[in-house]
Amino acid sequence: MLKIVNFSIHPSDSDKFSGDSNRIMQFLKSHELDGLEVIQHYDWEADVIPPSMIIGLHMRFWPIWLDFWRNDKNELINQFGDKTVYTHYYGGGSRSAIIDHYRKELKTAEEMGAQYVVFHVCHAQLEHCYNYKFTYSDYEVADAFIEMINEVMEGSDAKFLLLLENLWWPGLTFLDKNIAERLMDKITYPNKGFMLDTGHLMNTNLELRDEEEAVAYIMKVLKGLGEMAGHIKGIHLNSSLSGEYVKNQIACAGEADCSKGFFDRYIKAFSHISKIDRHMPFTHPSINAVIDFVKPQFLIHEFITSTLEEWDEYINTQNDILNPAE
């Protein structure tokens, strides 16, 4: 099992090390980590993050994408207000913008020597993040994703693992094993599997009160997947107990506020989402039961931190319960 940490190609992470690859390497060694799972917000610079450090690539995610994929212009105008806005958001005016972007990223993954890439399987409009009144079903999102990823991967001779990550909004949640089976059966790229995000799975149950309850819930869901659980190749390890916050937000959510532009609302939604998906370290050793059950190839400490000191603290906290003293 390779132990990894998430890393954003963005000043929010690289500035913590002054863009110095030696400092990043020392950080990995100090925590007994094998490498990085990177996500690109800027172009990859091999002199800052050499291929030897990279184990996985987390693909870009458009949480609002299904109406664009379907070319539903009425719904796009309803959500974005203007074609120029959604064209800017997706990087083009048709679905080919998504295809071209992903093919470019996957080419970079090969140049990095990434052992795996991660895609989210999910769709939610901005107002749905608050009121949970979703437009599409898990099956509609999964089927659209299958169509998209098969087009992206057509003709590819890549060797990396293609891993699909669960979220708590429509798509792949792991609460329905039929969705997992559908994805494994209908995606034509052969080297595929799942990435379990423990925090995202916790977000599907608003009644969880502590991490012991969370672990019991995660184990119940995993066992409910049957043989599909065997396709889980990696774990994004983090804790997210946010049920009370979500219930309060749903209770007071009204109609979508369209008085501000799309990007103003989009940025505001990030603050809200960070309170749902908390990316905190696990502090209870019961989580080892999940790791023992899955036996992942990749175990990723996945956190969102403001400072290097906080990052150190989070990894140390989680490492301590993964390696309890005898």
C-alpha cells in the first residue's frame, strides 16, 4: 500500500514550500509518505514537482456539467444567465470542450507517469448545494458520465488506473451497488476501479454524531456493495461530520438568489461546500477497520489546510491513529 498526500498545483500549496522541490520531498519523507496525488489548477512544472514524486492525478471537476453535455441551452441560460458566461466556465461552447480538456489532462498524466487518475461522478446545480432538491437521478448522471468517459478514452492505450470517486450528490455515492456495477460494466477502458472518499460517504448520512458511528456506517455501505467493493483501489482518507450544518441549511434554503452573477454565486458556494465536506483528519482508530476491509493500493491523506503547520498537524493526527502504539 502506497501512502500519499493530496497536493494542489496552485500557490495555496506550492507557496508553502517556496516552490522548492527539495522541501516538498523532505516533507514527504518526514511523514513517511510515498508521493503526491496532484490536482492541476495551473500547468504542471516538472522542475517543481518531478515525476518521481507523482503517484496520482486528480482530474478537474465541473460540478455543473450535465445540461452542458446535453446541450440544454434553456437550462444553461437559466443557470448561467448568458452564453458567454457558460462558455467561459466550460472553456468552449459545446461538449467537445470537456472532451478536449480531459484528453489534454490525461496526456499530462502519462507524462507525469501517474499510476492512477481520479474522476468525480456527480452533478449538482448551485442551488441544489443548499436545498438538496436535485434535478437528475444517480442513473442519469452515471449514464452521462459513461458516455463522456468512453468518448474521452476512445483509442487510448494508457496504462494508468481510471478510478471513479464517490460524492454525496447525484451520481456515484456507493449507496446503490447497481450504479457501481453499471459503471464497471459499461465503461470500456479496461483498467478501472473506484476511489473511496470516506468524508464524502459520511456526507451521505446527516445523522452521524461521531467517528465511531461513521465507521460503522461506512462498513455497512461497503458490505452492501458486495463484490463491487473489491473494485475499490484507493481511499481518500478524511473525516467529515457536518450533518447538523446541512440540515440547518436545508431548512432555511429558499429560492436561488439570481441577483448576483453566476461566478459571484459560484465562489460563495465554495465556502458553503467547505462546511459540508470538511476534509478533517480522522482521530479515532476504528477507521483501521475500513482500511483492513478494502486493502487499498493507495491510501491518500486528503485535507484542505491554510498553513504548512496545519498540514503537518493533520497528517500527524491521522498517522497516529493509523499506527497506534502497541
